[in-house]
Amino acid sequence: MSNGWMKTSPVVLKPKSALDKFFLYSKKLLAGVASISEGFYLVYRHGLYKQPNNPQNTRYVQHFCRQLCRVFNIDVRVHGEIPRQPALWVSNHISWLDIAVLGSAARVFFLAKAEIERWPLIGNLAKGGGTLFIQRGSGDSIKIREQIATFLSQNIPVLFFPEATTTDGSKIKKIHGRLLGAAIEAGKPVQICLICYVNQEGQLDQIAPYVGEISFAEHVKRVLEMPKVTAHLMALPSIDVTGHSVESLTQAVSQAMQQGLVELQYKALH
């Protein structure tokens, strides 16, 4: 990981005047409200709330995510093809922006805490759009795994982040593989899709990653002000779970993600 093309350097943003920020935030706010309004329109126009976990609904989720990427000034570039087979999808985790980016290319459902279902507006939109709400308890990974296995058995593609935390995008952290057991139980493959953010200087972007001590509100502010960023995506060959234990599958996923990220970054930065 010490090659020159892996290095990043701070990007110095030109300070914006109060008037510039006012117009920028107003533009983003209007675009965001328009996207969310369109999301509700899709949910009720096509009756998605009647069967929120219907795999066919993922095309509407994909459209909504593409609209969000435009709001946040993110171009998405896909290297190769993104498969559509029912699978347990996993990805490296860099930012809350990952959901919009991954959802714009892959037709998948995302996991969310059950509490989000009760949030005003956002909870209704997420529920209608097919977000899979998981009841999480203290160390209750078995129950979560069983819920995911049920979704997979119904050919519902599910994506989660096995690093369980965000990173700066330069490398893969430890993979927590307990939930990978859901793929084994359902007899579905594991599909890895990797992501990296590159700025206009051709370096790994350092604004998009949601890491460090920064608050969520402050990070949203920075994202709204950031120049256009390209999110690069690459799907790896799926991993057949036949004959795997949770431990061996975790090792296989970890190794594939590490090697795949190096390959993706090489493509994205050259």
C-alpha cells in the first residue's frame, strides 16, 4: 500500500462568501426537496408501500439514489458490469454517501436500524422504498442473521457493510463475518462491490469520507460545498458459499476485498 499512486494530499478549498453559500445551500436544498418529493411520488404512484420488499422495486430505489448523487455533486463510474443475481452484497464503507452511490448502480436493498422506520418523512420514504429494517439488540447477531437469511431466501438482494465502520477509503479494515452466515443458510452467493472516491485532482478524495471526530451536520455541510467527486465502483466475481464455514467465508471475503480495492484504486487513479 506504499505505491505512489496510493498517496493523497489535502485539498484546499477556496473559501466561499456568505452570498455564495446562501445560493449554494438554497440550490442544494431545493434539489434535495425535489428528489425526496419524487421519491414519495414513486412510492405512492407505483404502490411500492403495498409490497415494500418486492425485488422488482429495486429499480425505483436505483432511480432515487441516482437523483441523490446529482444533489451531492457525485458522478458514478462503474468499472465492468454490476450483476443482478440474488445475493448477499457487501461493500467497503467510506461514508453515508455510499448508500446513494451503491444504490445508483446496484439494484439492492439496504439494512437499517428499526428505529429509522419511525422517523418522520424519512422513515416513511425508506419503508415504502423497501429498506429492510433490522431489530438489533445487544449482541443479537444471530437474530439479525436469521432476518437477512429470510430476505435472501425470498430472492431479495441485501447489502451490508462488513467493516462495521467507515474508513478513509485507502484500505479495508477488519471484516466482521458473522452476518455472512446468512448467505450460507440461504444458499446464496456473496457479491462484493467496492467503492472509492476520487477528486478533480485525481487523488483519493478526503471530503467524502465520514471519519474522525467531525459531526454529521458538519460533514453534510462539507459535502454540500465540495467540488464534483467521482465515485468509482467495481463488482468482483461472486463467491459461492458451498462448502464454506463462516470463518472460511469471512477469510475469502476479506482477501477478495483487499485485493479488489487495490485493483479498483489503480484503475481509478490512472
